[in-house]
Amino acid sequence: AQTVTQSQPEMSVQEAETVTLSCTYDTSESNYYLFWYKQPPSRQMILVIRQEAYKQQNATENRFSVNFQKAAKSFSLKISDSQLGDTAMYFCAFKVDGGSQGNLIFGKGTKLSVKP
Amino acid sequence: GAGVSQSPSNKVTEKGKDVELRCDPISGHTALYWYRQSLGQGLEFLIYFQGNSAPDKSGLPSDRFSAERTGGSVSTLTIQRTQQEDSAVYLCASSPRGPSYEQYFGPGTRLTVT
């Protein structure tokens, strides 16, 4: 069975600074996807970034980037130049590539507060 | 275009009553998922529909929970004889095809059982 662990229940960062959220996972699968989702108080889950396990290059989306360490089963999210609008819950998620299910397996989330 | 919509946004019910939660996926999306988010927890998978195939019900926590998807589009999650531990946010997501595609989430229904 796959598991996703986020070891930081809460974090805070000053506006314009950089913060890194940690995520580790456990799986015996070799082909899978990893995601970071953002959930603001509105409850709407928004995809921030995704990473295919077969790609060695770390994914980047504007101010968001990941550090994907496949051997260590680690998938951290770095947010640069933090903005007040980044305040939200952040969930790391895992999905097996292919297969019959395709449901996401989520960590318990990290609550990020960006302070002015 | 329109995203995933869910109704109602909030639902308060008495213990023992039945509730129905509705999800309208993005038009053309063949895959639909239901998740439950309890306070302080991550999202827990409940059920998965893909096209006209039999749904994957492996995540349903008890036989009080059921779901259907009519015409390959709208889905209804039904909880019978609600219990206080059913209180949670129920999120629906859809995906354009099968398991390998990204999931787009609705705003969820917050269910409170008193």
C-alpha cells in the first residue's frame, strides 16, 4: 500500500521570503505521479504542480518548484517570493501510473501562513 | 469553462437521517471521484467511476454509503442513517479520461451531523 507523509502540520513565512514544505512517500511502484495541491479557506483544491516519476528534471511552475528525490522517496515543494495569497493548506498527493484505480493518496497537509 | 460543481455547499442533518450530496463534473470528463476530508485529516478516497464500467467502491467506509452516476455525468453520494463521525467535507473530482489524468476538484459539501 502507498502512504504519503507530511511531517510539518503548520508553517509560517514572511512575505517575499522562501519556504519549503516536506513530503515523503512509500511505494513499491516504479511508475507514478506526485502532486502538490493547495486548498485555501474556500475549500477549492487547486493543483499547484505535478511531477512524473520517470522524469529526472524537477518540475517548476513560476514561483513553485519541487525537489524530487526518487531514491529517497522525497518530494518537497519550494515556494519563492511568498505572497499573502499563498496562505492555505498544502497537500502532497501520490497516484500510481495506469492501473485500474487512479485515485489520489493524500498526506494530512501542511497549513502555511504567509505573514505581512 | 465551468468547473466541477457540488451541492449543497453546506448540509446540517440530524443523526439517523439520510442525506444526498450531488456532484456535476466538468462536461466530457469520464472519470469521477468522491473523497472525504475529515477535520485535520487529508483526503480519503471513497469511490471512483470511469465511463460505463462498474465503480470502484473500495474506499467506502461502510454499507451506509453508496453512490451512483447517471448517464455518465452527474453523481450522487448517499449516506444512510448518518452518524456524527460522518461529519466532514465531501469533495468530488473529475478527470478527462482514466487514471493517468489530472483531477479537477469541486468546492465540496460540508456535512454536519448533529
